[in-house]
Amino acid sequence: MKRTVSALFGLVGLAACVAPEVPSLDPTVSARAVIIPIMLQTELPGIGAIPEPIAVKMADCIVDHATDTELNSLALAAVTGPNADTTYMVGNILKRPETTSCVSRALTAGGQGA
């Protein structure tokens, strides 16, 4: 019995050490963690590199207008690492009229609110 309790405490202690590295279980949080760096690496004509406050607002628009399947795929990329398909998906979501409208408001507001 003492061995079982000791082993259990050891596993709990080990889990506590590993827990901070586990990605968020909320797919929107995980998806945003993937989308924001993609936005920061994107350059817009006449603007250049996207500033972080605007990238964050753009990520919000993308998350808000992604389908559940897309959101789950983006969240999975937080675990597996983004790839060309991830960037392509973000681009496709950005092309939707409702996303474009949301991003336009974010750009107009300078990232201060969309």
C-alpha cells in the first residue's frame, strides 16, 4: 500500500512538472497561438509587416469566422507545429467576406478594437 501511495505521489509530482507545457484545451486559445505568428510574418502591400496589436485582432477575426473543423485543425497545429497547410487555411479564412470585413475594421482601428 505504501508503495502505491508513494508511486501515486511521484506521478502527481511528475505531472506537475509537465503540466505547464500542455497546450490549452480551448481550441480558440490554441488556434490564436498558431495564427498570431503567421500574421506577424505576413506583409501587407503599403503597410509592410503587421504590428502585433493588429495581428492579434486579425487572429480574433479568423477564429471568429473559422468553421469548427478549421478551428480544430488550427488548434492541432499548436501541438504538431504549423505547416504550409496551416498558412493556406488561414489565408482561405481571411478571404471570406465576413472575415475581410472584420479585419478591415481591425486595420482601420489600428488594432484598438474591431
